[in-house]
Amino acid sequence: MCLRVKKDWVPTDFSTFCPEAIVEIGRLPDIVEDRSIPIQLKRNLPSEECSRFRKRKVIPQAAELRVRTATWANQNVASLTGAEPEIPPELNDRQQDVCDPLIAIDDVAGDQWPERARQALIALLADVRACFLAGEVHDGHRRSRPGPSTTRGMP
């Protein structure tokens, strides 16, 4: 990244290799939303069944996953630090910035992951474009998008 120093822009390294979750009811600020990979959640409809989340049941699974993830990250941090993955040109500059570390992880993971990740990004972009072209989006938001005005699955 570049940092402005007086009237010049100076390339500067920042330690930013870290996923972060931001929870918001309603809309994120534009500057955050534009640089994010959103995961939309919705309430279950009364007709939908789901099992209850029991923290005591997932703690052992989470502990195992935490160890495996930390081990993999420690083994691959050097590869990830210097990674400059090839990002699909269909993505704009901010989308490329957001997806860069994710694609780097997929590249290091190998196997089918690099190709699947790139295909998923392009498919997501195509879906977003289709929503705009179909007039489903207004002012950056889907018109039919459930949001804070939805209560327990009911409008």
C-alpha cells in the first residue's frame, strides 16, 4: 500500500494478513462494505427447522480445527507472505485487493482449490452484474433483500 508523506506517496508495508468479522444490523458504511466479502444471514422462517447451537458440543471440534489451522498457517506463512497470486481480471481493483489473500491461501492449499476459488469469484461477480442488469439493485442494495425491517421471517 502507499502512504501519503507530505505531497508524495510512499510504498509502505502494513501487517494486514488477518480475517476479521464485522457484525452490523442494517448496512455497513460504504468504505467498509466496498472492501468486504459480505456474508448475509437471515432469520429462520417459522416453518424452517434447525438444530440448536450448543457451544459445549463444538468446543472439542473447534479446538481440533484451531490446532490444524494454526499448524497449516505456521508451515505456510513464508509462502503466503510473499504471495502475489494471479487474480481474475474480471474483478475491479478493490475486489482484487479483498480477494488477494484468499486466492493466495487457495494457491498454497493446491489441489482443486485455486481453480475453484477463481471460478467462484467470477460466478459471484456475474451474479452481482445480473442483479444490476435485472434492476434488482438500487443504490447498491438489492430491492428484495431481507434486512433489518424483517422480523422473524415476516415482513
